[in-house]
Amino acid sequence: MLPVIEGACILLLLAAFFAYVVAPAVDAVSRRLRLGPRQRPVSRPAAILLVYGVLIASGAIAWRAAAPIVQRWVRVTAPAVLESVFSGGNRAVAVDRLYGGLPLPGRIKGVAARTTDTVLAYIEEEVRAALSDVVGAARYVRWLVVPPVVAFLLLAYAPGFRRSALRALPHGHLRWRGDEYLRDVNSALAGYVRAQLAGGAVIAVACAAIFSLFQLPYAMSMGILAGVLELVPVIGPLTVALIAAGLAPQNALAVVIVLAALRVVQDLLVYPRLIRSRMHLSPVAVILVVWCGAALNGAAGVVLAIPFAGLLSVSLRHWREYRAIERLVRTRHEG
């Protein structure tokens, strides 16, 4: 049951993410598009369907053009790039070249070279495992139809559901508390989405600059692709690194090392601060939560870790406030 629950949680999270991304376009269509002789605004479900139609048409055109390239990349190009970048001979030559010109004592140079080779071997193992996960996950692509459907229900009927849920609560403090709790949950999820988009923008700019520095072709387009794929933990950055290494065969290892350093800076410095400003979680808590999610269940754990931490933080805060008010009311009644 655990994989089923995990998959359902990921689909729900993708649906919420998609809903928050599409919501501004839906609101704009609802406000500005008017039909009929009386110029009445279109209903919210009709606005959602119109936005979906534009997205589906654009996605179908893009997929029709990109599908052969994507399939070839997954099955042929990516494994070939892995062999080129991480093969034992190339790795040893690159490490020797890296430390050959450094003015270090022989013993220290040897230890540093062996450590670097061990780290690169570990990275190779993780990259191969992630690529295997990408190939294995292809059979679940059809489930990506579910998030847009759930997002449609959220966008169209969430306000009515919220009002119905609040009416089920008793009048007074408990109903007010429920309303505040739903508002804070909505704010936390919106903050998560904004942090993800901001992180993607940072990665897009940084990768465009790195690819330009290495004189890779299509540096700007590659940077935009890196920003988009940043929304997919682990697999997205891995995909960008492999594509970049394939475009720069002479500097493949150097490109991978620079992108790995960027990954460390993004994961330990930039992203935790984005989450802190958007979701009010401390950077240390963000790092620990992401590590725990990765240790428990890899990429899926990373996807679910931050939203779960945000919801848990909001829930605990409201529970403490509710208990404090209940104790205050009880004390006044007893007095």
C-alpha cells in the first residue's frame, strides 16, 4: 500500500502545483473575456477549459516535435554520454590532468586524486540509478492525466467546498479557526509553488551563464530548459547535466563538476532561503527535511518533503493556538 499512497500524494501535489500555476491565467480570462449581447463574463469552469485548451494544443505541438528526440535521448544519447563522461579511463585521465599541474606534495596529491576518483565513482553510480528510474518511470506517464483533472476540480469548486466545510463546523471560534487554517494552508502551498518557480528562474540564469562560459551551443535555450527541469527533483538536474556533457565532449567532466557545484549551492544556500521567505521554514529545517525525504524514498521523498513540512508546521501552529485559547476560555469560565 505504501507505493500506492506515495503515488497518490505525488499526484495530488502535482495537481495543487498545476492549479496554482494556472490560477492567474484563469482569473485573467474570467475577468476580461465577456460573451453574449449582455457582455457577461464567462463562468469559471468555462475559463478553466479555455486555458486547458490552449495548454493542451501547445503541449501537443511541442510533444509532436520533441518526442523522437526525447526517446532517442533516453535510450541512446544519455547512456552514451554516461559512458563518455564516467568511463574509468576518461575519469582517470581527467583526474590526473586536474591534479597534474597543482603545486602539491606527492602524498597529498595522491590522496586528493583518490578522493576525487571515489567521489566521481559515487556520482556515476547515483546518475546511473537515476537514469534507470527515468526509463522505468515511462510506464507511469499515463497517470499524468490525473493532476490536470484534479486541478480543474480544485480551481472550479474549491471555494464552494471550503464554504461547505466551514458550515459543518460550529459557530464561533472553531469556525473562525477552521477558516484561518484553510487560509494558511493555501498560503503555504502557494508559497511552495512560488519558491519552486523562483528556484527555477535562478537555475535558468546560472546555467545560461555557465553554458555560455563553456561556449555550448544554444546556451540560452539550454538555460531555460534547465530552469523548467528544475521543477523535477533529481531527474531534472541530471537530464540537464547529461545534455550539457553531450554538447561539450571535450569539457564534459568540467561541465559536470561545475553543475554539481551549482547544485550544492542551490540546494544548501539558495533554495532554503527561498522556502524560508515563502513558507516561513528555517533553512536548516528545509535542508534536514529534504535530506530525510531523499533518504526515505529518493526523488519521491524530495518532492513530498517540503509541502509535508509546510502543512505540518501550519497544523502544529494552529493546534497550539487553539489549545491556548481553549485553556484561556476554560480558565475564565472557572473563575
